[in-house]
Amino acid sequence: MRNIVTPLVAFCAISLLFGNQKAVAQSTDALGTFTPYSMFGVGEISRAGTSLNRGMGGIGVGLRDNRYINYLNPAAASAHDTLAFMLDFGLMQNNFYNTDGVRTSAYNVFNMHHIMLSFPVWKSSAMQLGIVPYSNVGYRFIEDETREEILSSVGALRYYHFGQGSINQAFAAYSATFFKHLSLGVQGTYYFGNIERNAQAVSLTSSESYGSLKTGYDMVISSFGAQFGLQAFGNFNPGTSFTVGAKYALSTRLRGDVTRFAHVEKSSVIDTVYSVTTDGASMVIPSEWSVGFSIRKQDKWAFGADYQQSDWTKTNFSDTPGVNFATALSRSVKAGFEFTPDRYSVRYFMRRWTYRVGAYYDQSYMMLNGQQVNATGITFGFSVPIYRWYNAFSVSIDLGQRGSLENNLVRERYAMFILNVNLHDIWFVKHRYN
């Protein structure tokens, strides 16, 4: 069977036709994303951060805030009240709209995004624990056979391509402050999850004679990684502070077991052609470094920016026949601003809210048809204090575009929503009276 993966423009443009195809829908009901760009490598790398970060364009490397958990730099864990325990839980909804200029498709995804907690360890040190997404795979499309020699001998054939899965990160970070103005942090990460990619050829006219052929692979991932961070901070004057930060993540080899299979389905009979499991297969995530800064005016406002870079050019992924795919140097620039009108306002509740806005520009690790897949977006967000200043419901909105209509690519427009619950409590207090 010839591989029918043709230029990327077809991937999502024909996905609307797929909506009523039961054979594939049963295998792809719970997607973590829906984009043709998740077809390659480790899939679509998730935008990191909670509503705090995502509402400000995704910054966090140079950001310190004792009200919220910021896991984008392990050194930020020490920005923590010495008796405080914090919990952060988030949900995400993604809305995708894809087009090649002629045909369109749309899809909505809703999932749990993260859960994490932070607590003090000793004096000016603290820990963070959590589970967050790293990448997602989610795509599905079809194509009908058009070659006359195949149609005349076999009849009408329809090809299905679909994939799903995700890679998550469970992390533990520790940070300590030295000399009152320097924080160092280290984080250990455990990557886990699975990725499935499948192709299926279905006979539409002679199913009893030919049935359908299904091929693909399933990779189960289990691996460890580490990253290091630092933040230096101080005051311009008694009311204005600054922070500069840096982070370095080591290159990580995602190891796992890969099961490659092929079987023929005819009526209710499944005939396995082959099924081979390879132990110790791997994909490589290259090292990554990032720098950032922020300026804060007490509880009034804060502004910051980040730069991030990772070289994927030496990372080799399995070829996708029919598509000109290569890895590239990944870079990202982010900036954001937050503002609280009046933290202590009694009369006007909305003046106690924290409002956020930001923007970003990303160059992904994917090079398709000689063109790097880029994304731009703007973000908005706010936090609503509940009962006390440190407890809040937080919301962020990310409106962006990825890809283009040039070089047979797909232009993808998306809206991402994150809802966070931030809980803060005082623990470890020795009471003088019972």
C-alpha cells in the first residue's frame, strides 16, 4: 500500500469529513490537542505555566511572586512565605480552527491541565511538587484513493490517519535563598505517557474480500530529566523591586517500549500480520536555556519578559513519507504585564482583582516544506481574590495563530482557556494557647 501522507495542507482541511467515521472515532475520542502539527516528533509541545504565567504571555523565568506557584524556574520556589502552604489546580479548554484557504475544520478539547503544591522546608528554602503536561498528539484525517489501476482492481479505498497520546511531567523542585538576594534551584522531572500513531486502509466496495489493513505503533514513555535555575533580586527603591533569572534544562532521552503492528480486519476476524515490541527505544529532547527579568511595584503592577532557545537540529525523528519534515532551532520571546488597581479597596471589589496582558512569538522545532512553523499570540487574564488576598480563582485566555497558507501549510487559529484555583494557608504554626 503506498503511503498517502501528502502535503500538510490536506491534514486538517479534510478532517471535517472524518467526523462521522465510526472506525476511527472510536480510537480518538479523548484528544489532548487537535492539530496536524502534532503529527511529528514528540507532538505539540504544551505552553507551560499556570494562569499567572499564561496571562502574561507565558513569562516566568525572571518572575518571583509569593502569592502563586511559579514552576517555570525552580529558583522561584523560594519566593515563598516561610509558613505558607500553597496548592494550585488548573483546567484547560482548547479551541482549534484550521484552514488551507479553501476547506476548514474545527475541534474543541477539554482536559485537566496541572496540579501542584508548594511548602517551606527550612527557613529560606522551599519545595514544589506537581504534574504538568509536556506535549500532546492529536490529529485525524482521511483521503480517498484516486489511482485508476487500484480502483479498477480493488475498488474504492479510503485511507485513515489518526494519532493520539500525551507526555506528562511529574516534577519535584527545591530552592534556597543565599545572601538575601540570590536564589538557586534544582528540579528533577519524570516523563511518562504514551503516543499512538496509526494508519488504516479500508475497502469501501469489497470489504468481504479485502477487509481493511491497519498499521501503526504505540510508544510507552518512562524517563528522567533535570533542570537548574537561578534568580537574583533586589530593590531599586523601597517600593520597587527587580528580578533577573536564568534556567537550563539538560538534554533528555525519552526511553520506552515501542510496539509496531500490522493486522488485517475482515468482518469480525482480525489477522495479525506482525506485532513487534522493541525495548529501550528512545526520542531525544535537546537541552534548553532561557533568561528573563521582571520589575515589580509592590502590590500595584509588574512587568517582565523571557527569551527561550533550544536546538533541535541534531535530533532525529522517524521520517514521515510524503512530507518534507526537518527539525530546527526553536526560539521564543514573551512579555507580559499585570496590574492591581487597589488591593485594599473595600467598596469596589473589582479594584482588588489582578489583571494581566501579554504577547509572545514562537519559532517551533518543526521545519515543513522548507518553512519553519511559527506562532504568535496575545494573552489576557485576571485573578479574583477569595476571602483573603492569597486565595484566588484565576483565568487566562490565549488567542493565537500558528502556521500559514504558504508552502502548502495549514493556518491554525486557536483560543486556549485556563481556569486555576489558587489556595494558600498558614501551616507549621506553634500555638501559644490551645
